[in-house]
Amino acid sequence: MGYPFELPELGYDHDALEPHIDARTMEIHHGKHHQAYTNNLNAALEAHPDLHGHSGEQLLAELAHLPEAIRAAVRNNGGGYVNHKMFWAIMAPGGASEPSGELAEAIDGAFGSLDDLKTAVGGGAAKQFGSGWGWLVVGSSGGLQATATANQDNPLSDGAIPILGVDVWEHAYYLNYQNRRPDYISAWWNVVNWDVVAANYAGAKG
């Protein structure tokens, strides 16, 4: 999907992730915050028709080569658009509650266990100063890695492919968890759809 970008549908009701993620947070997060990133990304690209055929992921992967006048806007709003598109998908209800197959083997090989993965990704996200994300990525060597980024930065801009991301901006959790970010992250693992993460992993491996 390229310009003009459109807000993706959640594909499930706002209350589908309760009690872990409350309906009001989902309504505001998706309908207000993600919509704003979408609108601002389109505004940044409007005068650059040569970029209209690029996907959000392509824009972030090629961020260093974009015109300097729009680079920051694409970094922030393109990141917000792409990051949230993945975020909604990996929380879609009804999928596997834990990884299996090739993804499970890769997690065990890289981290030792699923619990160790949660500690690595969740710990990095919990310690992220200010706003940002915790990620599970496929690195340039093809292995799984845990990382964190500030604001709406995406690992694609650093040559890694994200397959799971947890949003630790306050708007993602503050209504229900206030300043208890670690509690939110701990609860968030209960809504991860590992079938979607496995599909992301397969796609990243090519």
C-alpha cells in the first residue's frame, strides 16, 4: 500500500483484548493516534509524487535517502503508521498463545526460552526512556534479536526486520495502567497472536 495511506481496520472489536487492553484505550489509540500518523504521513508526501508508490516499510528502509525536507516527518509519522499497523495485527484475537515450529526453535536458539525472550524484549521496552517501542527483529545476519527504539523509530531504518513490537508510549496503556509500564508489558504478552508473529518471521526470512 502506498500514498495516500489509509488507516487500516483493526479487524476486531475495541473490547476484544480486555481485560489486558481496555476498549477505550484501543478506541483512542487506533482511531485518534494512528489516524493522526496516517494523515501527517500523507501530508508529508503530498508534494513528492516520486514516492507515492512506496510502501510505508520501503520509506522507512530508505529513510536516509529521502529528501531532507521530509525525512523527519516520514521518520516520525511513517514510523507511527507502520509500527501501529503491525501492532494491531499481532494482537488479533484467536491465534496461537505461544510460538511453535520454526519460530519456537529460533526463539530457543537465540534466547534460551520464551520466558527469556519476554524478559529481553519486555525489559528493553520497560527501560526505554520516554516514549518508544520494544522489538523482536530478524537482524542482518538472519538471527533473532531483541531491541528497543525511541519515539516512532522502526528497526527497518537500521537494516533489521521487525516481527513483533510492543508500544510503550503512554497513550498505549495509561488509562488502565497509569505509570505501571512493566505491568502493562507483562499483561500485553497475553494478547500476542503468535501465528501472526510466525508469519512475520517467515516473511522476514524470505
